[in-house]
Amino acid sequence: MLTVIIPALNEEKTIAQVIKFCFADPTVSEVIVVDDTSEDNTVSIAREAGAKVLVSATRGKGISMKEGIDASTND
């Protein structure tokens, strides 16, 4: 099974669709959204869509990806 890691910043308009798309793949069992301190509803929408959500204290795609990898339970 696979984990999909999504770094996000102020993505409330699209995050639910992206998560739904990921879970439509039968090999995906976990979606982790790493939020870089969004100022919108990205976190709550991602949780409602079924993703595991981490809120990063620092901004940056590289750090967000590493935090997501560290939190993943799959490949």
C-alpha cells in the first residue's frame, strides 16, 4: 500500500478534490497533508476528506515532504 504526501498552503478550494482523487486509487491507503500554516480552511477540509493532517511550524516544500515521510506508515 502507498502513502501520498501533499504539501499545502492555502489550498481550501482544491484540497478535497485532490484527496478524493488519491483515495480513488486502490493502492493508496494513506494521504498525509502537510500544511504550511495556511490562513484558510485547508486543515479542516483535508481532515474532513479523510487525510491525516500535519501542521508544519516552518514553511517550505522540502521540509514539509520530510515531515510527511517521517509520519507515513506505508511505502
